[in-house]
Amino acid sequence: MVHLLGAVLVAAGGALLGFQAAAGLRKRGRAVRQMEEGLALLERELELSAPPLSRLLERGAAHSQGPARGLFQGCAQGLDRLDREDFSSLWRRMVRERTELTPEGQAVLLPLGDTLGRYDGERQREALAAARRRLGELAGRLEADSRRQGRVYQALGLSGGAFLVILLL
């Protein structure tokens, strides 16, 4: 009976590892999609009212989710320290802290720090729109990879657990 229980636990552990790996893939795609939605929100705000950068980031943080909220909140709070760190450096640092985004997603966001708050509203909107489109394409690729590779990870976890059970019995 103890051997059977151990075998079930080993198989379940292997399956759990596979399902967790698949969930990690889904999480990356969701994070990039949330960032895309956050940029769309900033773009609409600029189009409607062209608020100052501090208010733009506060509104973005208030109405965004996930990594977009964290990025916008961190940048809005960092505006108080512009005498020690310029906005583009602050933006780059905060983007790099968003580890839930892929390196490619971070690379899309990094140039925005040089544009936001420096140019007129139209140029800022263009930069946001370009970054949003690239993030949308990236999110689509990540979601497709997640569906394809997620199944592979799940199957590997299940079969790896079953293999260990066979070895142990």
C-alpha cells in the first residue's frame, strides 16, 4: 500500500511540474498582453486630454493591470526624484524590473523612456502606438507558443512521472 501511494505521489509530482511549466508560458503571454493594454490606455489618454507626464502615469497605473500597473506606478513615484535620476533612466530601470516580461518585450518598451514627456502629444502617441503594436505581435507569438509548448510540457511531466513510477516499482 505504501509503495502504491508513493508511486501515485511520484506520478502526480511529475505531472505537476509539467503543468507548472505550461502555466509559466501562459503567464508570460498574459503579462505582455497586459502591458499592451496599458500602453493603449496611455495612448487614449494622450489623445483625449494630453495630460502632463505625472498625471498620465497615475491614470495609467490606476486603470492598468499586472506589469503595466507596476511600471506606471514606479515611474510616477520616481518622478519625485528627477533631480537624481532622469526620466529615461528611471523608465529603463523600471522596465528591467518587470521580469515577467520577456527580454524581447522589455526591448520594445525601453525606447519609450526617451519619448514620453519630452515631445509633443502626437509624437508620444506615435511611439506608444508603435510599441503597442509590437507588443501585440509578441503576445500573439507567446500565446501560440504557450498552446503548442504547453501541451508538450504537460505530456512530458505526465510521462516523466509515469517513467519514474515504472523505475521505482
